[in-house]
Amino acid sequence: MLDKTKRGWWQSAVFYQIYPKSFQDSDGDGIGDLPGILSRLDYLEKLGVDGIWLSPVYASPQADNGYDISDYRAIWEPFGTMEDMDRLIAEAKKRGISIIMDLVLNHTSDQHRWFREALKGRDNPWHDYYIWRDGVPGTPPNDMRANFGGSAWEWVEELGQYYFHQFAVQQPDLNWANPRLRRELYDMIRFWVSRGVEGFRLDVIDSVGKEPDRQITSRGPRLHEYIRELSREAFKEESLVTVGEAWSADVEEAKQYSDPTGRELSMVFQFEHNFADCPPGGKKWDLAPLSLPKLKSCLARWQTGLFRQGWNSLFWDNHDLPRIVSRWGDEGEYRVRSAKLLAIALYGLQGTPYIFQGEELGMTNIRLPIEAYEDIETRNLYAERVAAGERPEDVLAVIHARSRDNARTPMQWSEEKNAGFTAGIPWFPVNPNYPEINARAALADPDSVFYTYQKLIALRKRFPVFRDGAFTLLDPENEQVFAYLRETGAERLLTVCNFSAAVAAWEMPEGFAGAELLISNCGAPGPGLRPYEAYMLRQELRP
């Protein structure tokens, strides 16, 4: 068990993200809840994780599945009560598992008390908690677009003003230039720390310094000033782990976010590697085959760029991304092997790994008719593209590949009805493959994806090279093989992965004869690489 009183304990940790709505329902209403999570803590303890990143559980109208918060100090009723939350924090801590809360500090729900007050008049003390601009109907202050579609400005007739919303209309952006607002946010964070929360994941934190008049939504001029104040005023305990989600971050800016002196945050959560299967200049919804050289180049740049100068998060998927086995692995014959490969490839890198619920089972994307999707971003994308003349079946193919709802299907616990997730009607469809892919089957199979993750977690705690080793990319232009070294003065680690369903030529680097095989998804390595083969070798170095 990690000593979490020490600063930097999270560098040896592995976190597990729970999307509460889809994890475990305890009362038959079809919605996952806090008592359901509590009932599965032994499973997470067996896996070996050190913390739970809990997607928002606060009171919310659920326009964006909880990322639209109406009360930061209350629990959404279908999830349970504050007493349930306190019990979850306490029981998790007994098992060595920290609760890391998801904090949305960029915007609130339009049902939040602050925004309801703001609507009462320009002189209301809460009006300046949000971003307003004078105008006339039908002529927004500028042509900025919201991330979920449409204009980023919403007209309020009673005030003769527009408010700014970077995401949904129901998610007005907060005005971080207001010091009174910032103090309220810091007080709220201290409220959760006092209840035993041991860290925070900060949603789109790179947006809090926005300047809409200059069409700047991320990396604004006061961003790092705000984050340093946030760290100083709200994150006073050195043992707190703080994770900054920053879609816009590059390596140089990540050094500011995760400066080892601790002035800002513990680590950065960035997404550059997730565009390795997009065309040049493309975005999330633009499809292209995975370019392994592009992926390797990106990962190598972050590994070398942050070495001893910052700290990165390691992840393949989360609640905003499709399932990685469906995306870069193989859903068919090689599902299990490719799921293990993806774990091995990631867990040899420097950084703090995150497992998204079901990833340790090799869960896959779901394919649904458009009317079955719940995600506001997915629905808006479909409507906009079809209205623009694209064929519905073409848009649906993109959604099947990239929708966030692919990761939000209920957790597959067993072969029982609704995958053991609920005794009622699930809020979102269960993937039909749950009779074959589920936790009960995985736990009964010593060769399952689950036990690969369990072993990797244990290895990262056992050998310092995982935390401290320098990184060297091997054969960067190879279109099938991802291989790299990690080295300290005392040991070195070789990770080799064939990212394809074809046999790959591969020659072992010199000096690894007789090295210890730490983990493999195909047994002992031989000449060349079998389809989706992956392994790690470790060697002690003599002084």
C-alpha cells in the first residue's frame, strides 16, 4: 500500500475512473449510484488501484450527464446522499483507495443558484459571476461556436445581454476575473477536503482564463496566474493529488501545469496522442487509420519533454472517448490479446495510469440507432451534419467510431440480465456482448485481461524504473512495432508491442539475452512478433 502522506505518492499510483451513472445500480432504478460503487470496492481492491477518479456526483439537471452542476455541495438524488458519499470515502480509504473528485470550475448549470440570481438584474451581486455582453437579438458579440454546436452566445431578453457558454446552452461559463467567485470556489473545495477527499481532477481547467472578446477559450493570458492561486488557496495539503484536464496543452505548457515544485498541479491530463488516427489538421470526429509512427512520435515527445520537468497522465480512453480496443485494437479474434497489448504498451511509460471502468475487461464500443444516444454532443453533431447534407448512415458510422456514449454503456459485471448492472431498466443500453465480456468471467479466467492489468499495477509499484527511468524510442518509423527502453542507473526495461494483426519482423536489441520476462500476452518471446504480441523484459545493470 502506498504511503499517501508523502508528496508525490501519485507518481507510483494507478487510478480508476468511475462513471457513476453506469457503474453499479443498487436500488433498481436503472441508474448507477454511490451505494453501488461501495458494493464493488473489493473488486477494485483486488485489481490493485490506488484511487478512484469519480466523475461528477453533484446535484445536476443532467443536461451534460453531471458536468452541469447546480450545487457543488450536494449529491444528485439518484446517486444517493451525502451520508452515502461519506461512507464511500471512508470505506475506500480502509482499502488504500483515495477518492479523487471531478471538479467542473469552468462553468455551472443554468439552474445553479448563482446563475438564477444573475438573471435577476445587472446589479445583482452574482451577475458578474458569469460572462455577459450587451447586444441586440440575433447579433451575437462575435461568431464564436460552442463545442457542442451552435453559437457560444445566448440571448437573455430581460437583461438585453448575451451570456457566454463554451459548451451547452445550459452550461454558462464562470467569470474567473471576479475574485469573489474564485473565493467561493476555493471554499467549496475545502469543504470536500474536510470530508476526506484526497484529490481533484479539474475539468477543462485550461479554459478558466478565457477572453471571449479576443476569441480565446483556452490558454488565456491569466490562466497560470489563476491556477497558482487555486493551488495556493485551495490545495494546501501537499499530499493532495490534482489533475488538470487540458485539451490545449503542449509539452512546454505542461511543464508549467506540472512543475515539480508544486506551484500549480500534480499532473496534466492532455489528449495529443488521441489524434493519431485523425487526418492532418483533423479533429475528434474526423476519421483516419491509426498512424503508429505518429502515435509513437507523440508519446516519445511527451516522455522526453517532461522527464524530470513535469508529470503526465497515461490513458487510452475515458468518459469522453470511445473504447480503445474498438479503436486501436481488434474487436474479433484478437480482442483479448490486443486489449493486453494496449495495457502493456501504456504501462511501461512514465506517468500516472488511468483505467476507465471496463477497460480492464476489454469492453468494446456499442452501435445504436441515433435515437438511442443520450450524449448531447453526439445528438447535436448528427443533427448539424445531416442538416448540412451528409448522408445519415455516414454520420452514424462516425458516431459508432467516436461517440462518447461508447464508453458510457453500463459496466458488464456478469452474464446475468443487464450484465448484473441493474435489476431495473438501464438508463442506457447494455452492450449486447456482455454474456461473453464481463467481470465474473474475467475473474474466473487466470489468463484474462483483468489479471494483465492487475500484474502491471503490481509491477509499477515493485520496480523504480517504471517511475524514474529515462525513455528511448526504438525504430520510430516502424509501422507495426512500438518498442522502447526505460533506463535508470540500476535497471532497464524493454517494452515491445506489435500493433497489428500480421506477423512483424523484430530483432531483440543487444544485451537483453537472459533478461527477466516481466509480462507477456503470448508466452515467451521468439523470433519476430506474433499478431498483437506484447511483452516487457527487465534487466538489472551492474555498477
